[in-house]
Amino acid sequence: MPHSPRVHAFGDDVLGDLDATGVAELVATRQIKPREVAEAALARVEAVSALDAVEHLDANRALDASDRSTGCAFG
């Protein structure tokens, strides 16, 4: 059975090995910016592009939305 290379997106970025709650806490306490999270997420999507897991990626829209974000889920 041929072995296929592993594909993963984890790296040394602001997302680290945190779950969504951990990332949200860092954003809420202004330890990281929403744009940094968006950029890291987009880089991870690109890193695993061979998986064809994303049908349509609108990176500009994601970055624009992160720039408008207050970093607080409650407005």
C-alpha cells in the first residue's frame, strides 16, 4: 500500500494549538488582532490547498471583515 504524504496546516502562528475559545480570548483581551487570526487562518487554508477542502475562498472579504471587527462577539 503506497504511503501518501501527510498534509497539515499547523505552524508557528497566532493560532498556535489553541481551540476557538482560546483564540477568542486572546482577541478579546487584545493580545492578538482579528486580522492576525484571519491571516493565520488563510495561510493554513493555503497550506492544505491540495486537499481541495475549500470551494470558494474570498480572502479579501475575510481580511476586510477582520479589519472591521471589534474583537468582541457581543458588539
